[in-house]
Amino acid sequence: WSNNRLIGSTRGYWGDVYKTGILVGETLGTFDPTAYTWQALSMGVWLETNKFLEMAGKVGNNPNIAALQALNIPCVEVGRADLKGSWSDGAGNSIDMTGTTYGMNNVIFFAPSTGGAPKIWATNQVSGGYAGNPVSAVVPLSGNGLSANFNVQQWDTINNKWLSTVTNGAGTYSGTGTMNGTTIQFNGAAAGTIGTGTFSGTGAGVVK
């Protein structure tokens, strides 16, 4: 923010019913210190969560870390957490994200370089059991020193798709990687498909 110009980086996430992803780019603009006005635009790239994890070498057999680095997308793993919890409204509607299989598991935190601060997170292992209609559920998740709320926004049993936000993520991470002992805040989105008594999907978001 100098010489009548502003330059910044943009990191974000997106989610619709069924899919989630990350977006990374640049923000460029100008400002007029006399009129107290400014204008800017952002541009960048977005990647669906599974594609990003594949390019980062975490799933599949087609890594392309060089391409992610060329796009300034953080792709170095610095920590990994399993977040679990459950919710019930006492009226037959519930979500279970506990146990060995269920939860937001293998949430991977990525930094631009080894030992760097985490900037984004992603996982393709979001799953749970459910009963009734858990729309509007707020599931408190925790694990590895972190906690977050899993907020169900849409629950479409006709098309078998769901969408949630991940909010109020915070804590001091305890686990593997150079992020160990780091206090962070994180938010994001999760989405996927609904089965018979179960649901599964992906999640992604930003860290600060």
C-alpha cells in the first residue's frame, strides 16, 4: 500500500452442494490519498479439493507440485489433524462424526515452504452417520489441540447432497509436522454425498 498502488495476496475457499475447493490469487489496485478512495481487482486460480490433493501428492498417482508452486499455491504439508464430534437435538435428528472411521480426518495443513506458517487446509475424508434431518446442526469438532464447528447448511435427500460451513476453528496444534505448537485460526467449507444413514465428502479452507 504505497505510491498510489496496492498489492496483496488472495487465499480463499469455495463450496457448493457436493464439492469444495481452494482459490489462490493476487489483488492489485490503486488508491487516491487525496480523495480517500481506492479500487482493486483480484484474479487467480481455483482447484477442486481432490484435484488439489492429487497435485500436492496426497492422493492418486499424478502429483504436480511444480505447477502448484508456479501458481503460488501453498502445497507443503506442515501438519495433519483428525477432528471428531457429535450432535443431537433430542428429537430424533443427529450426526455422529466419532469413532475410527467418522470425522473430518486427515485434515492437512499446507504452507508455502517447509517450516512456514500454514495458509490453507484440505481433506477428502469427511464422513459421518446421521439420523432424521440434521439440517441446521452445529457439530462441535475437536482433535489434535484444535476445535471447530461443523455447521450443516443444506441437506438434500432428494439429490443426496449436503453442504456445511466450518467455522470458529482455533487452537494450538499438537501433532506431526513443523506446525506442532503453533496457534492458528481456520475456517472453510465441506460438502459431499448422502447415503443410507451415512454421509461423506471433502473439506477445504484457509488458515491464519
